[in-house]
Amino acid sequence: MNNRTREEPAVSFPEFLEELRQELRVQQNGGTSYRKQTAQLSLQVAEKAGCIDPFFLQRKCQADSFSIAS
């Protein structure tokens, strides 16, 4: 559940991961180095976090940033 709006997320976590993987593939075929790295890091964070929340909930992202970096 998205605590900010009290609504269910628009996509499931597996769908979200697939979107991130697709973005990485797109960027690997002509994206700038910055966009390639951003796509790769986004996928890594999502896989390690195991949920969508760090991408949408600012306080959760700030609190989790130290544990994800470990």
C-alpha cells in the first residue's frame, strides 16, 4: 500500500522490476553514461530493497538509504 495516498501501487513489484530492466536495456543501446548508470543503480536498489517504497516514499527512502548502502 502506498502510505502517501492510501492507494495500492499502480504496478506490482515484479512489473516495476521489469520496467527497470527494460529501461536499462534501452539505455544500454545508446543512452548516455549517466542514464546507463542511473538505470543500473535503480534496478540494484529495487532488487535489494524488495519493494517499490524507496522510489516513492521520501521518508522511507531517507531512512533506508543507509541500510541499502551496507
